Amino acid sequence: MPAVLEIEGLRKTYKSRRRGTRNALDGFDMRVEAGQVHGFLGPNGSGKTTTLRTLLGLIRPDGGRMSILGHDVPAALPTVAGQVGAIVESPQFFPHFSARDTLSLLAGAGDVPAERIDEVLELVGLRDRAGERVKTYSLGMKQRLAVASALLKNPKLLILDEPANGLDPGGIREMRTLMRTLAESGMTVVLSSHILGEIQLICDSVTIISLGRRVAFGPVEEVLAQHSSGAVRVRLEAVTDLPAAAEALIRSGIRVTGHPDHLMLAGVDKPATVTRLLAEQGLYVSELAPVAVDLESVFLELTATAPVPGQHRQVDQSTKVGEAGQTSTGGGWGA
Amino acid sequence: MSLYRTELRRLAKRRFTRWATLLGLLVLAAVVVGVFFTNEKIGPAQLAQAEQRAEQEYQQQVRWSEQERAACEAAKAGGTAEPDRYPEDCSVISPPPREAIEAQWFLPSTFDFRESFGFTLLPFAAILALVGFVVGASFVGAEWNTGGMMNLLLWRPKRLTVLLTKLAALLSGLLAVALSAAVLWFAGFWLVATFRGSTEKMTSGAWQSFALTGLRGVVLALVLATAGFALASLGRHTAMALGGAIGVMVVGQFALGILLDMAGVRFAEAWLLPTYAMAWMQKKVTLQDWQSCNATFSGECQPATLDITWQQSSVLLAVGVIVTLGAALWTMRRRDIS
């Protein structure tokens, strides 16, 4: 499948006399294929927004290569800008203009037909409030307006930074449906969000960034599978048989954690092995369930940002790929 | 072209632009109305009344000089004259000749278009320049402040083109307002002169001179609008331009003026910006150094002078625009947008 967005070895360094040098992006790679909804995840300060700003020409990179729709950027940005709709960080609009004025001015600057304004207002649910000043809007309504402004160009690539921020539950679901509909119509969507449940529900693939480097990427199922611990939950017909079952499993090299009414097994390649082992001991399984891993736990594991009781994690305390004990999970350009 | 039209629309839609322009036009209108009501036409009745008042003044001078001469002679005869109070010969105390007291001194204020209109172009240019400066600063400053500039650059990722197009829209909008206001200003004062003064002696040369002065006033407004725009773009906030302007006025003008005065610097006004604005509008400002000789009332000694010409002012304005706009363009090109 052709890549709509490719980033290789992207670097951005901030230098300050007082605070020294900080690598916001440290050789970051990313690839998004056409027609996908791609989740772009990372803890606060990991470099997500810097990546998007750099990609869109707002920040000058110190190294690396980027391309959008096959054109190298930022050199070719004027050529591809008409096919890229984007919102970066929180929506910002002139407070005294109405939503319709705001979109009308953007449409004028981008040679977009005026009819498209009504279409996107309808799409994001702002049709009836389009004449009101933006300063009277709630955060969720501003977010809808931001999405509308990004959709105005009917882009081939839509980049949305935290689009669900401030939306009510209904709005989040509408946004999810909208993203899927857009992807089905052929649009490629890059979605940066901290609502990992949403990402898992709507994204085909993800890239996870930590401290300016990619720590994981690929289709959502593959990323989840790569980080599945092989945990299995076992229940027996008789709870009193649990100690004997644990003993038999430990003898076979399986790591077992006992619980009052079940056992948790780790490092199980094939759950059928467990059934056979226990049956040989005359112990009969009533439930054998592989424990599914979710994106949130994978994210917390990969970025090492899970909360620890009694500790206050600082913004830059997360995983850095290439440090001792860490291995890269992804390839390079075109991987 | 679409970006230019859009920026013109944005400029016209902005509430601050509308209010600042309206306020500026109201102040200009107030000046015209004020001049209208503080002047009156000179006719035979006013001339006769002025003649009468001049005669009354002459008679008063005659009475006063006679009283003083009598007092002088009495003091001399009595030997009580103070040495410096009276002259040696009391007969030199005499009233001024009748023709020395002119009737025109007692005429009411009247608006002579040829004589006075040129001076009105100074406040006209000053108010336009002030409106241009704050609207220019706000136009781009608010865009930076509210994230509008970033949104626009996502649509048109050519930074210099975007900034220069915005400036072009600002200057053409200001030019349209300034030219319209200038036409109304000329027309307003022509009416004032017609009903409250005189429109006589207006030659084509006088019209040409007024037109050129008005044009220089419009150019001054455009230059200050560009400076406000560039300063706000440099600081990415309207306050940068306004703060800079206040800083220049307080530190660079008042404080510098006091310092130069205390240091006894010759032609201290030559270091102050308003002098160059005046020279730009009036074509020439002549500064005088009264310390250069002991000038007396008899006029035997003239002070040294220094001419500041509109050409020198034009160099200063050009350098100011090139430096501020050049810096704004350079930072627009180089700095990250975050």
C-alpha cells in the first residue's frame, strides 16, 4: 500500500543557555499508509506536536527526511498544502468572528468554493450555531470548528491533534464515526490522542513515540500481539483442586500466580498444553481464558509512564529507545 | 490574489479596525466642526467694529501717555523722580502714531483657506498616522496572539508571501480610508472657509502645494502603519508595537529631550523624532540656537540656525521602514511557529 506520510530520522533540538540542549525529536520515524486511520500516541512532552508542526512547516527540523503524498516537505509544502487538512494542538480562532466568517476567510485564502462551508458545518454539527461568535463557543464546539476547518479542503490527508478534546460522549462517538467514514471514502487520517480506548477502536495502525523516538508501530493488532504477555486465567470445577493444579503447572515450568478462585498463568505459548497437563492429573478445567492486553497497558509499558504509588512522575520521565534494557521495536524508512 | 482579497475582508471585518477608524474620523470631524464654530466671516460690520476698537485703543494710549508725561514732569520738578522710572526728557513720552494700532488686530478669527489650510494638514496626518499604527499593529498582532497566523500558514505555507500580503491589504485599506478622509478634509475646510472665512487667492500653485502636503501626510500614515505592523509581527503581539511606541516616546523623546537640554546640546530638537515629522509635513523646520549670540531686541544679532528638510526626514522614514520591516520578515522566515 502506498505511503501517504513518511518520516525518517527526524531531529529537532532546542538549545538554551540556561537549560542546555534538549532533543525534542531524536531520529524519529513514522509511516502512514493510504486510506488508514493512524493513531499517533505518546506521553506529554514526547514530541507528538513537535512532529506534526515540523511536518506542516511550522517548525524547522535539524535533520531527517519527511514526505507527504510522495512530495518531500517542507520544500513541497506549497504544492501539497491543498491536500492536507490539519489541526495542531488546541483549536485557536479569532474570538470575535463567527464560525461561518472563520471558515469563509480560510476558504477564501485557499480557493475553496463557498458551498463547502455549509457542507463541513453540517458534518461537524455546527450548522445552527454557525452565525455565533467563536468566543461564545464551548471547548467542544471550538473543537468541532477546528475539525471543520481541517475538512474544508476535502483533504487526502487529515491530521488531527487531540480532536476529541472537550467533546461530550456523544460528540466523541460522532467523531469516531466521522473518522471511519472519512477513511472509508479514501481519506487518510492521522489521529493524535490520549484517549487510548478510542484509538484502539478506530485506528488501523499506530505509532507510539517516547522522548522523541518511535518505540512501537504497526497495525493495532500486531502491536498488541507483540506486547501480549501470554497470560491465561484458569478456573477449575472444584476450587479445592487449585493448589494441586498450581503444583502440576509449576513442575512443567509455567509461572503461576494463585488467587482465591482462579490461577493466573504467565508464559503460556499454547493454552491447550494447560488443558492436557491438568487432565493428566485428573483436574478438569471449567474456564481457560487468554487475558487480552489493551492499548493502554501496552502504551504504559512501552513508555514506562504507568503511575507508581507514592511517586510523582515528571514529564520527561519516560522510555527512551536505545537506552540499556530497551530495544527498538520498529524499522526505518519504508519499514 | 485570493489571499489578498481575503486579507482585505479580514481587515474590514475586524471590530478594532472599524472602531479605530471610526474614532479617528470622528476626531477629524470634531476638528472641522470646532474650526467652523470658532471662526466667522469678515464683512463691513466686522471691519467697522474693528476700526472703532482700534480708535478706542489709540485714545486710551493717548490718555495714558499724557498722564505719564504729567507725572514725569511733576516728579522732575519736585525732585522726587526715581532714577530708572522716567526718561531724562519727559517730552519723549508720547502716544504711538495712530497708524501703529491696526484695525486687523481687533478683527474676529476668520478662516482664510490659503493662509490656514496648510496648518490643518498636520493634525490630519497625525491622527491618520496614529490610526494606521494601532490598526497595523493590531491586525497582525491579534493574528499571532489568537493562533490565526498559524491556521493561515497551514493553508498557505509561504511565510513571507502571507506576511507581505497581509501588509499589502493593510496599506491598501488604509490608503482607501486616508484618501477618502483627505477628500472630506479638503471639502470640509473649503466649506468652513466659504461660510466662516475666505477662499480668495487660491491659485493652482497653492492647490498643488496643499495636495503635496496632504500626500506627504498620507505617506506618513502608511509608514507608521508599516512600522506598527512590523513591530507587532516581530514581537508576535500587538503590545510589542504599542509598548515600543510608548517606550520611544517616553525614553527616546521626553527623557532624551530633557537630557539634551541639561547638557546644553546645540539644536537639541534635531535629535527628536517629532522634528522630522514636522519637517516632512512642512518641507522644512528651522532650528535656532539662541546661545550662539546675545540677541537683542534691536535685532542686531541673529541666532545660528539649522534647517531640517523633508529630504532628510524621508531618509529617516525610509531607514525606519527598512529596518523594522526587514527584521519582521527575517524573523518570520527564520523563527519556529509554536
